[in-house]
Amino acid sequence: MHSILFSIGDTQISISALIEFSIILALTYVLAKLIKGQIRRFGKRHQMVSNSGIYALSRLGFYVVAVLGLIAAFSAVGIDLSTFTVLVGALSVGIGFG
């Protein structure tokens, strides 16, 4: 289980690391869907909040949990996220100028 499949920079990725990564992502997805559903149920019970506001809040909650779970999954495997900083920065500038 600890045999090295490939390396990303100085980080060596094994089968067990990929399994751990997959489990964390699966749990994150389930948690994000649960939070999204709870926010929608809250909106149906409390009619003073608009449907569009509930929809936006539920999507925002889903994406926040998903991003945090992705960060946790990468950290658990041992991939340093500072290498992605430049890529994300360039991508956000490109999207901004659209």
C-alpha cells in the first residue's frame, strides 16, 4: 500500500495517499450536499427569506465546504498548496479581464 506511484515535486504519492485523498473528497462532497440541503430546508420553513437568497446561500455554502475539503485533501496527501498560488493568481487575472 505504501509503494510509490509517482512524485509531484518533492512529494511522493502512494496508493494509500490516493485512497486517503479520495475518501476525504467523498466525505467533503457528502458534507457539502448535506449543508446545501439544510440551508434549503431552512429557507422553506422561513418564508421571510427570498428563494433567490436561499439558493445563493446554499450554493455559497456548498462551494466553501468543497474548497475547504479540497485543501484538506491536498494537505493530507502532503502536496504543498503554495505551488498552486501562482497558477490560481494567473487564472483569476485572466478571468477578471475575461
